[in-house]
Amino acid sequence: MNMKFGVGMLTDSLWGIAERAKLADELGFDLVRIADSQCLFRDLYVSLTLVALHTTRCMIGPGVTNPVTRHPTVTAGAIASIDELSGGRAILGIGAGDSAVFNIGERPAGAQALKEYVVAIRELFQRGETVYRGRLCRLTWPQRAVPIWVAAAGPKALRVAGEVADVVVMGSGFLPECVTDDLAFVEEGARAAGRSLKDVEIWVFGPGNVAATRAAAIEPVKAATAATGHLSFARGVGRHVPPELAPAIMRLVEGYRSDQHQQGVGSHNARLVDDLGLMDYMARRFALAGTRDECVEQAHALAAVGVQGLMLTIVTPDPLRTIRDLGEQVLPAFR
């Protein structure tokens, strides 16, 4: 059974990100994506330039940018530059916005604003111009329409993603029942655009880690599960949450600190998961984490319900080791 794998990286070090990207490329990962959160990490497009120069085969791109912090012509021109530099390997990941917008006092884009942004960028690639928020915008030089990947968690955003994305990256968890429900919303959007679910590639994102025991694999990714949960539950607890956990989930959303987004072991957000008694649930739902056999089994279960790719954020204290362990222990089962 084939499954694509990507690694998501947080740019705590520019040269470090180049080394990690090179390793991921050599191990056969299909995608290296870079977080776009200007208040917490190094600049997205400077980082992607280094990734482009230190890889030869994998796709590369934002994981993900947003409609709030950059005008569509700025985003389209930046990713087209990365596409040229990398020999046509760029993808453009777009979502509503999370820490990048919360840390400047803004709010994530709504579903309609997300759609308008994606449509504007696609028209800039295809026609060289678009009307965005009532104004004519032009971008005359890109040689290729870079594929657009839309990250979504709620029903409205999932429908938009199904309507306008080349690839949908679903963010409401690794549980097969969550994926099945989300696919229904994606399919609604696809049908509204005159296409089917078969026309859209489906990925799921969240932290990934493999270790000798499940407990050892989960410990470093607690803050990352809180990050994905905060995004997924921002507009309400929704589906597939045990009723007894709902109050704790809402306290996690309310207590989450965007200034410590993805800050890892010992951070406020990691402690929240423990203090609220959510470790087991958050790890099962929002992470691919466990022993080699547990990770392979979990990935197979996702493939069985229609997932074609896993975008795994690397948040452990030793990212090179985690990339190597995933690449050598998990990927071979899907090649």
C-alpha cells in the first residue's frame, strides 16, 4: 500500500533547517514544508530558499501560509521564485492562519476570505491578473501554476478546500472516523465545483515521532498535539470528543498560549495537556506517535479510509534523529 510522507519543520535555525531538509530528501520523504509564523520562527521564504538549495527531489513549500499577513501577489511571487529556484518542486500551502495571526493581534481568515485568496492566487498564476477585494492586481512573470494545498479543519473550510484546492490537508486528527467525516465535507465542496473527491488529493497533518515505547514517543509531542487541537477546536468541540472530555478540551482552547506555539517539552501548552488529563486522547487523535509497528498500523488505517499522504511535524528535541527514525522505520512499509 502506497502512502506519501512529508515532514514539517520549525525554523529555529536556518542552517539547521537546511541539514534536516537534506536528510529528509535523502531518506525519500515526498515533501518538506516550513512553518510560516513570523513572530516565532525564521522567515518562511528565506528558509525555503535554503531548502531548495539543499534538496534535489522532494516537493517543498509553506506548511502553511495564510491570507492575513501577505497580499496574494506577494505570496504568489514568493512561491513562484521558490518554484524556479527548485526546478519546479514548489507547492503552496495555505490555511486560515493560527500563531502567525494571533501573535499580531489579528484573527484567522474566514472560509470565504480563504476561498477568495486561493482563487486570486490561482488566477494570478493562470492569467497574470485578478481582481482581489475590488482591485485589479497583476503578476506577469511566473512560468507555472504552483499547486495549491489548502489546510482545513472545520466544515466550512473543508468545503472550500474541496472546492478550490489541488490537495486538501485535513487538520482534525488521525482517527479514521474523524477523517471519514471530514471527507464528506471535502466531497460536498468538490461537487459544488463540478468535480469529485477523486480529483482531490487528501493528506492529514500533525506531529510525528517513533520510539521504542509509545510513552517515549508521545512525551516530546504533547505541545504539538495541543497546537493541532487548538486549531481543530477553535470553533467548538465538535465531533468525536468523549462528552466527559469536552470541558477539559474547552479549557485547553481557552488556556492555549500562541506565543508558546510549538515550544515543545516543558512549555505551557505541553503542561496544559497533562494538567487537563488529555494526554492519551490528544496523542491518539492528533499525532502519529508510537513504536514502529504502532505507527505503521496507524498509517495503514488512515490509508484504508482514503488518506494519500501524512504531513508530520517534527517537534522533538533531536529533529535529525526523528527524521531518520521515521524515514528508516516507517516509510519502508509504504514503498
